[in-house]
Amino acid sequence: MAKRDYYEVLGVEKSSSKDEIKKAYRKLAIQYHPDKNAGNAEAEEKFKEATEAYEVLSDDRKKQAYDQFGFAGVDGVNSPGGGHDYSSVFRDFEDIFGDMGGIFDSFFGGGSTGRRRSRGGVSRGSDLRYNLEIDFTDAVFGTSAEISYTHDVACKTCKGSGAASGTGRKVCPTCQGTGQVRRNSGFFSIASPCHTCNGEGHIIENPCTDCHGSGLARKQQKIKVTIPAGIENGKRIAIPGQGDAGANGGKSGDLYVYIKIKPHKYFERDGNNVYCALPITFTQAGLGADVFVKNLENKKIKLKIPAGTQTGKILRLKNEGIPYLQNKTRKGDMYIKIIVETPQRLSTKAKELLKQFASIQGEEEAPEPIPLTEL
């Protein structure tokens, strides 16, 4: 059967860029890949045809020769035995399909996003999460807390080897220690994890009776966690090496302590600033006054109320907020919302005085409405 033009095979123009050529090949390779079309000879031929076209058009020198001389310019190039050299295409496969996974995982020999094992089955342990709830003031000023959790440690009986005393690990007879087996699929070889040793490259003939060959055991542990002043809700504290132990002597994972802060009865937090509300009397609001408000340390701080203060007005106390994590000498501010309280029970004398006050102020007349834009 006569060969089809390479540009026709990929469905691109001669002026197409390398990215456009790669994109076109990727689409065809996904469609006709042998793993996706098992036993379909026609799909395998189309996959070979697309791969051959891409091998030529993705190489500037070969593309130039093909554009000038056609098939005669590229037949046998870089291939002592004639035909095409697909090694350059295979080197591009990870770049082309690296973000896919799925049907190409076995072709690339894995692709798992979990623990990565090196030769000999050594792997890093898992990271762990612990949720810790603390009081509002502990988050402001810092504290320490003892936590208890369970994690994997190396088995004491076999010292983490997984093998019974006096025995050890044996090279896997199926993969000869490589951790992979290969099978032919069309014109290339596909690697996949060895099913005998699960990709570790070795097997344990006599597993440890305590850990059953895993080399790991569960242990409850107590540690003290230092919580820095100013930490925010949802932040995490990393404790290196306190996660699960790694397999076969691998590095331990880390422990991450996530902080949840209980709400305060009076204060709310926004970044490093705190907000609260303060009730004052009608006369304090009208005449002005010096009042005292408690800060985060429960100390009384003097606050000046200007004469004529309206309810809802917000006053600020500088440097009475929460310390910054990176600069302990710097703090946020405290904002106080003023609530003017209207008296609910008045004595006869107080009522008489208020009537006199209303008369002086002219409050007997109907007030003018306030424009909505001023509210």
C-alpha cells in the first residue's frame, strides 16, 4: 500500500508550528494507541503511520529533507538497517503524554502520584495530619500543647527489614531485581510493575511474624507542639520526621498540625486587628468622657469618647491587636464600635430633666428626615 503524505496523516499544513504538529500527533496517538485498541490491527497500523510522520516532521533536518525530496529524502535516515529510527519519538512521549496517566501509565512504567519507591523498595513515609483546636487568646499570645497520635514506626523485631530473624530479602525471580516486566506491543516494548514483587525488585520468603513482612508497626506517640503567638485560623505547623516511617529504612514523613481557633466571647479577628463593641451611656456620648476598655491581655486601657459621639462610631487603639508572626514587636490595632444605650427605666427626676433638655434642644418639633445617602 502506498504511503500517505505525512502532513495528510497528521492533518496539518507545511506551515504548521512544532506545537501544532505535536498536538495533532498526540490526538491521533491517543485515538489509535495499541493499549486502547487491543487486537485491532488497523488501529495499530494507524498508530505506526502517525508515529512515523511525527518522527520526521518534528525533526527540523528531516522535515527539510522531506519537504525537498519527499520520502526519498528521509527513508533510512539515522537507521543503519533502513526504515525509521523511533528513539527520538520515544524520548518525546513523556513530554507529549506526561499529564495524562490512564492508558499510558504502563507504557511509561508507572506514573503513580503516591509514594515513590527506589530500587530495593525504599520509600519515604507518609505525611500525617492532626487537627488541634485552641483558645482565641492562646492563638494571640502563643502556647504549647501536648498531642497524642498513632503512626507507623520500624518494626522492632525485624528492625524494619520485614524478614524473619536469620533470613533476608531475595532478588525477585520474575523481574531479576528491576521491579519491572516488559512485553512487546507492536513495534515497541511496554514496561509495567512486576506483579510478583509489586515493583520492589525483591521478595521476602520468610516474613517477620510481628509485622507480616511490612517492616512497620503501629505506635502511639505523645509530643509537645509549640504554637507561635499570632497564628491564624487554618494555618499549619510542620513537625519534620514525625509522620509515618519509610519502608525499608526510608525517610520518615512529616506531621502537620492544623490549627482551629475557638471564637472569643467579645473579640473578633481580622488579620492582626481585633474588633469589639463597647456600650456607653447617653450622657457619656453627648458630653464626652474617658472610659476604660479591656484589651486582649485583660488590662484596662483608657479610651477617650469625644463629645457628640454617635452610636456605631468606631474608635481605634493603636498596637493593642495581635502580634505579627514575623515581627513580634509589631502588633495590629484594636477597633471599638461604640453602642449608645438608651435608658429603659427612668426615675421621675430623670424624666423631668430629660423633658427640660428636649425643650431646650427644640425636640418638640418634628425632625427632618435624613437622606439615605447619609446613612
